Amino acid sequence: MRKRKSHIIAVGGGKGGVGKTLTAAGLAASLAEMGLSVILIDVDLGGSNVHTLLEVEPEDDSATITRYFRVKGSLLDEILLSTDFRGLKVACGSLHNYRLVNLPYFSKLRFFNELRRKEVDCVVLDLGSGSAYTTLDFFAFSDTGILVTTVEKTAIENLYRFLRGAFLRKLRFELEKYGREIVDTVMNNPDLKQLPNPQEVISTIEHFYPQYGDRIRDFLKTVKVGIVLNMMESPSEVHIGKQMEKAVRAYLGVDAKMLGGIRYYEEVKRRMRMGEGMKSLWRISGLREDMGSIVKTLKGWMDRDG
Ligand SMILES: Nc1ncnc2c1ncn2[C@@H]1O[C@H](COP(=O)(O)OP(=O)(O)O)[C@@H](O)[C@H]1O
Ligand SMILES: [Mg+2]
């Protein structure tokens, strides 16, 4: 892992209730247990949960991400809270404020610039559901995006829609570096539908700007999209994740990887119903193993490219 530049991991996936927050918290805890310094940030701006799962109690919104995005000049350090997990700090999401859903572009930039400069190994972002621009951009700006899904068709459908949106945002930010004109020609092409098909966008680039063909393909290969299958009920379901990995690679040209699965645990459900947090869930050995195995694959993948 790179020194003095934190690696930002976004955990998203479109559909609500598939286990994004559990996965984000589990991966953060697991990375911290490996000896890394980790910050987990709740950026589900309309439905925060991280404080409950990590059992921290911010007094009010002056101790949450609301302060960071609302109060000029505020710093992340002012809202970071220690957890029961050594090496893991959290920034909680909004408790009462529900008007943060669409952040202006400069706020997102400022946020990511600060995250990159943080003297920690990893930052894990717990994203909200849906495909609001802010959520797509949090995914697009991160170094590694992790998609969480169950095997249900509705979850997979939302996942592809979310990924397509985030991919187009990422592509747009990259193309802006090449010049405004190319963005207008390629992304705002009136011949293309409302939400352009990623492959049509790539072929439009190759058609109008052949000199950028290789550059854009090389850029896409650096984009990392991990896949985690949650609530698995049989080991054979792993092949669904593998299929998704293949599809994402072929369709978007990015570096996709099936990172592993989390099994379905009745005990997770039961403990969460009782309002128990991560410390209690961590005593479910299977869950801890599943998270550990995903993190091992994730870390190998991240370290491969430095
Ligand atoms: N592996 C699992 N086994 C059993 N229940 C799970 C599992 N993952 C998630 N759940 C259940 O699903 C609920 C939603 O999980 P959560 O992480 O909050 O989803 P999201 O953040 O995607 O909305 C949890 O409260 C829990 O009851
Ligand atoms: Mg959540």
C-alpha cells in the first residue's frame, strides 16, 4: 500500500438492504485487524447507520459529516471518533439533516482532496442506495469501488444501473482532462440517448478522436471495480460473482474482480434486530472469516498496482 497517500475504497451497489453498510464496516474492521490505520466514513447522506453499527454516539450533527459539508473551513479530524476496534476511526453520517443529498461539485472535490492527504492507510466510504449524482461521484472518485449485491435479480439489476452511472461520471471527469470539446462531442452527443451506453461512448471517442483511443483504454484498465456477493446460501453462487466480473470487464474494459462472498447468517439478522453492533457481530466466526478472506484478496489486488 502507498505511503502517505491513503487508499480510498467506496462500498456501494445501488440497492438498499443488500448489506453495503455491513460490508463496509466489516471490511474496515478487518483491514484494521491486519494492522492498518483505517477511517470509515458514513456518506449515506440520507440514511446513516454507521454510528449504530460501530456503537459511537455523536451528540448532534455538529459531530457528524453534516458539520463537515455545512460549516466552512471545518476539518474531518473534528468529527472523527474512536471505535472499539484498534486502528479504526469513524466519521458518522447526518443524524437530523436530510438536505445534504446533492452536494456541489467543489464540496466533493474538497472532501476527496482531504481524504487523499490523510495519514492513514485506508479510507472506507459507506455509500447510500440509489444513483444520485453525489453517490455516483463518491464511487467514481475513489481508488477502488466495491459493489455489494445479493444474488437476487432485482439487486443485480440495480447494481448494473449504478455501475453504468458511476462509470459515465468517471469517464466524464477523465475526458475533461483532454479538453471541454471532447466532453461535449462524446458525452453530450444529441445522437446518443439520455444515459449513453458506455460502449457507444468509447466507440464515439475512437471515431472522432482516434488519437485518444489508446489513452482511454489504458485509463480504463486502471479503474478498479470489486464485487462482493452478500447473503450467499450456497458456495455454488460464487459463479454468479465470477460471471459479473467477466461481464464488467468485457462491457466496460475496467479491471473488475470478484473479491468473495459473505454467507447468510441467521445470527447476523438476530443480533442486528436486537440492536447489537459490530463488536457483537464480530464474534460470529464465519462472518469474520468471510470478511478476512475478502480483505486478503482485496489487499493483494490493491498492492499489485501499488
Ligand atoms: N450476510 C448477512 N446475513 C444475514 N443478514 C444480513 C447479512 N447482510 C445483511 N443482512 C441483513 O440485512 C440488513 C441490511 O444490511 P445493511 O448493511 O444495512 O444494508 P445496506 O447498507 O445495503 O442498506 C441488515 O440489517 C441485516 O439484518
Ligand atoms: Mg447502508
